[in-house]
Amino acid sequence: MKILILGGAGMMGSGTVRDLVSVLSAGVSEVHVADTTSERVGALVESLGDPRLTAHTMDVADGAAPGMSNMICKAVAEELDTIDRINLYWAATADGPANPVLVPPYAVSTVLAEYALPSQQFIEGGLREVPAMSGHEVIELPAPWGTTEFIHSIHSEPLTVPFAAGIAEKGIREFTWKLSLPQQEHDTWAALIRVGFRDFEDPIEIGGVAIKPDDYLARLIARNMERHAEEIPEQAGHEIHFADGAGTKDGQPHEIRCAITSGPDPLYDDYLDAGTSMNVSIAAQLLLNNPQKPGVWGPEEYFEVEPYFAELEKRHFDIHRSG
């Protein structure tokens, strides 16, 4: 199996590369890692030291991974004969001392977009725009999350899942996405929006130079993390993706939840976001190791739930189904 990864030295791409050459993956003979920066892609390949890796410099301007959330929704939909709603959630929390340094969970521009921009949610049978940070909801989750507050944010699933084969024809009327960051982080990002980072891509002129606020903030945060690295405490991170579905089964009202959780594990040590980057590796292997069907498909339309869940369990994710 030969695989080319575009953007392979990025935050998510580098995790995908790690998974492809790990003992968890089978049949991978060559991995070509392409990125725009030769130094970065070369450093990644050298650090991993796997003979199957080759570095390339490539700009896609010149020249389907199964989302975990999508597959959770498919697992829920398959348990319902008709669907009234599927509500999708993601939450992160951390055990350990409070962090005096802001460490973004992913790209700064992505977090700002989630907190600053309105989102599309599938409500009453159609897409509706809702304000940023709206849809406040409190859900009791198992430890270590406990009482967890969620808000609407921009995400792709409401634009695809309710229209997918196997879901749309079951009459779904509502599909929403909400997130929850740890309270201290949530308060910080919400405050940044209030002070003016809402317009994070609109350049501001400083000393005759136009600077985008998100570029400025990302660099400031990175410098702060570098200068105060010794103040960043050890924390144990935990994530949960879950979908709550409601509809009918065998002619009776039925509700179901499917959740995937992850916690501290040595397997994830070199990953920024294993739940995302490992999925790209899983997708490539499922695609190449099984009969393929032509066309453009969402992951919830293309992949089967049980083989996908089996790959997650190999990677130490816990799967919980109830209802």
C-alpha cells in the first residue's frame, strides 16, 4: 500500500503519518509526506526514522477521512427506524493544576471562528443560521467531565449528515453540533471575542503595517508558550464525542446515545489530536483494503460502523452505546 499525504507535516498530518507507520497499521509499504516547507517535512521524516517515509516539498495550489463524529451519528441512525433528531457534542477537559498559560486546543484561527462566527444548524427540517456561542445547554456527563456546558459552533456535520443516505430518508428534522472547552479556556476565548477578535481576519494597521488579528494572536500565544514553557503544568487530557438520537424503533419511541472517549495514554504522546489525525490513517487503510465504490461520499455513507469502531479500539478509544 502506497500513500501520499498532502500537508503531512502539519499538526494533524504529522499525526496521520505517525499512525500509518505504527504497529497499529498493516500493509503500508510507502508513505510519501508532502508539505510546503521542506525543513518541516524533512524534520518530521528524520525524527520518525522509518525507511518507508519519503519527504517531498509540494504546494497544492500548484499542483475522506471518516470523521469520528460522522461515524458516531451513523451508529445512532442505524439503531432507529425513523429519526426525529440527532444532537452531536464534543467536550474536552483536563485533570491537573490550572494552567497560567493559554494553550490552544488546535489552530487559533479555528477557535476564533468557533467563538466569533454564526453557524449553520439543521433545525425544523432545514439549515438555519444561529448566532455564535448560542444554544447554551448543560449536560451531566460521567467523570471526569461532570456538569458540562455546551454551545453551538461552526462545524461541518450539520451541513452533511442530515442529508446523507441512510439518515435523510428516515425523516430527520433536527441535527445540531455543540462543543465544550474547559471553563477557564472558554472564558478566555469568549473574552478575546469581546475585546475585538470577533473580526479576526479583518486586518488592522499598526505602524503602517496591516496585520490580521488572528495572525497576531497566534504569534503572541506561541511566544508566550515558548517563554513560559516551564510554567505549563502536566495535565491529563480527556475528550468525549457523543451523539444523542431520538425517533422510533419497532414502532415505539426510542432514544440512544453513542459516545467515544479517550484519556491519557502513552500511545497518544506524540499526537496533538489523535482523535482527528488517526482517523485520516484509518480512512486510507479502510479505503485501500476494501472494495471501493466510485463517487464522492461522506464518511457516514461510505464506511461501515463496526470495522471502523474496531480500528478505534485498536487505538485505545473507548466506545459506549446505551439506549
